[in-house]
Amino acid sequence: MKTYPLEDVDQLPVWRRPIAYLVLTAIALPLAFATWSALLNNFVIEVAQFDGADIGMLHSIREIPGFLAIGVIAVLLFVREQVLAMVSLILLGVSTAVTAYFPSLGGILMITFLSSVGFHYFETVNQSLQLQWLSKERAPKILGILGAVGSAATLVAYGLIVLLWEPLALTYNIVFLLSGGSCALIALYCMFGFPQFENKVVQRREVVLRKRYWLYYALEFFAGARRQIFVVFAGFMLVERFGFDVHEVTGLYMINLVANIALSPMFGGLVARFGERRMLLIEYTGLVLVFLAYGGIYFFNWGVLLAMVLYVVDHMLFALKLALKTYFQKIADPSDIAPTAAVAFTINHIAAVFLPILLGLLWVVSPAAVFFAAAGIACGSFLLALLIPRHPTPGYETVFSGRDLAVAE
């Protein structure tokens, strides 16, 4: 494949530049993953008769590739980042497409594991490419725009599900095939339709663990823990407790998407203006309140309307996760971006491997306790975010670091 210097990309047609590549992949990923997520709870309950313990096991299995994302570093010894990204995206698309052909517990676990390998390896490399290709000044706004693009693509897919599910008697098989196949086709186009962009800064090809990144590592760990509770149990609650059908769950997702289309670019601008510290503190405060209210739904028997509102607010707050990416970009050695993306994904998924199955067992006893635990985790994130400086830079990664101190490894 032809390589092209990153500093000369302005000479390329707009549709062959890195931004176009990132936009297309931002569309492809949610076509497969978000559609799978929207249908998952109904699919496993209706087809495979899952209970809380089963869904916890499923998500623990799904997160194992995320825990092993550090293996990306070894693969990059032999494969370019862009190639690995597209191969991973194709694997995600194909695995999603054939999901309905494996309706048993064992089959669902197997195909979920394969799609998860594609998802997590793509996300690891994609984050690295984003931070390498975008300048520090433009990154927050562009990342916000990419989030909005992904939400718009997902909105179209969900809109078709809501409008056509009952009139056309759609099946899980048809929807999985169309969404996963579309993802794989876009990935194939990106693989062969773009040059390999060559960065002046050569990325390290070994595991990188630096003391000065400790706060970033800790924030990633807590983010992974609380994210799993939302991903696994928030939607499951709507189906199990309130009996939501496929089109109702998807309709709620659509509200989330409309909000994200409007808010993601705005959040990117706010991060650029006010800094990562303030915006992350807002996110974590909101998450504490949301998870406490989730627990109250079970503890005080609050109704379905509150559950729907909380689900939307919860999803909106996660759009602020771009601030964690840009915080790392500001403190990182440019050659550390690829290996640290892999390390961070592994750290993010440490809790994700064991939390879903343990909390799935707790769910059987007390669903409220699961959400109260999530509120405690969000409190931990808030306390850590207080340590982020207003203007982080290499050598000034936390409020305890001196601006003029030498960077300690």
C-alpha cells in the first residue's frame, strides 16, 4: 500500500485525508456495535432465556479482549496501525452479522468474544491514530464532531429499526446481517481507498508504563469499572423490570443519539475552552447522582419515566469521555501514544473482566446495590479528577507536579 507523509496530507483530495478516514470509521463502528447493543438484551432474553447471572457472564467474556488489548503492541511489530484497525473492524462487522445464527448460551458467548476482539483492537488503534493525527489544539473539537457523526449514523440505523421492525416483521437475523455487513464493507473501503499515513514520530513498539502517567491510568481504571455497570445493567433493567420491547429500547437509544449529535461538538468546544479538569468533574458529579437515582428506582420503587430520563442523562454524560483522551494527549511523549493506548485499554478493562459476573450475581439478590456500588466508583473518579491541573503538560501531569521539574520516568 502507498504511504503518504502526514505533514503533506493537505495536498490530497478531501475524501482521502485522515479526517475523512476517521469520519468513515466513526460511522462504521456504531453501525455494528451500537445495533448489537440495542438488540442484545431482547435477543438474549427472548431467544436464549438469559437471567442476570447469564448477562453478567456474557459481558465478562466480552471484556476479556479489552483486558488483553496490550497484545496490540506485539501485533504492531508486524502490522501497520491502519491495517490492524481495518482488519479488526472487519472482524467486528462479520461477527455481528452472524450473531443470530448462534442462539444458544455457548454460541452467543463464542460469537460475542470474536466481535469483542475486533471492537477492542479497533478502538485501541483508532484512539492512537486520532491522537497522532490531530493537533492538541484541534483534538477536543474534532473528537466531539466524530462523536456526533457516529451518533448520526447510529440514529439512522435505529430509526430504520423502530420504523420497520413491526411493519416489515424484521428479525434479529436480518438486522444483524445488515448492520454488521455495512460495517465490514466500510472497513474494506477504508483499507484500500486511503494511503497509509506516515507520521514523523515513530511509535514505540514495547510496553510503556511511566510513573508520570499514573493519574491517567487510575482514571481509566475507574472509568472502565463504572462504564461496565451502565453498559451491562442499565438497559437490562429496562427490559427485565419494565418489560421494554425492541422498538421501545431502540427508541430510547434514538433520544440519546439526537442529544449526542447536538452535545458532542459542544462538549468538545467546552473541553477546549475550560479544560479537562472542569469537564471531567461535571461528568463524574452527574454520574454519582444518576447512579444513586438508579438505585432508588429499586429501593423506593420509583417509576419507568424516571428510569428513561436517567438512561438518557447517563448516556449524555459519557460523551465527556473525550476529555480523558485529550488530557493524555497533553501530557504524553508523542512516541508513547500507540503503546499507551494499548496499556490504557487493558487497565480500563481490569475491572470489566470480573465486575459484570460478580455484580450479575449481586443483581439477583439486590439490583439497587449494583447501582449504589457504581455511585461509589463515580465518587472515586471525581476525587481523582481533582488532581488534574488546569493546563496539563509533560512534567505537570498532576497538581502535585512542578511545572519546571524534569520529567521523571
